[in-house]
Amino acid sequence: MTKSKRFMLFGFSYASTFRAFICFLIFQI
């Protein structure tokens, strides 16, 4: 259960970073 929660938290962090990166690219264009 702890491992699953950790994986979920990692996934959320990765998604947030990816979204920020996409927004950055959009502003660059």
C-alpha cells in the first residue's frame, strides 16, 4: 500500500512538471 501511494505521488509530481513544461513551450511560441 505504501509503495502504491509513493508511486501515485511520483506520478502526480511528474504530471505537474510535465504540464509546467508544456505551458513554458506554449509561451515560448
